Amino acid sequence: MIVALILLLGGVVVGLSSRVMLAFGLSGIVLALSILSWMIRAEVSALRVLVLFAHLAALQAGYLLGAYLRTRGGRR
């Protein structure tokens, strides 16, 4: 849960300050680190895949929130 919170806040920061390509890059880094962790531990389970999807969803939700706040603030 703490990792998901950090990813959510990181996504908000990226959404406030940058474009979508950086969010794609961060998603790729999260995916690569998860796969590397699975290879080191030599174990993959359905639960670990669901946790990966939850982490990616937190990152993307944070980006969407940050981008929304950026565009909403720019109209005033």
C-alpha cells in the first residue's frame, strides 16, 4: 500500500509538471523492476501480477489527477 501511495503521489507530480510520455516511461520502469524482482526470486503468481496491475493503476490515476489539476488551473 505504501508503494502504491508513493506511485500515486509521483503520478500527480508528473501530471502537474510534465507530459504523458514521462508517465509511460515510469510505467515501463515499474514493469521492468517487477519483472526483475520476479526473476531474482524465481516466482510468479497471480497475486503478484494483480499487485503489479494495482501499482500501474495507482501511477496512471495519479497522472490523470495531476493533469486534470494542471488544465483546470490553467483556465482560470
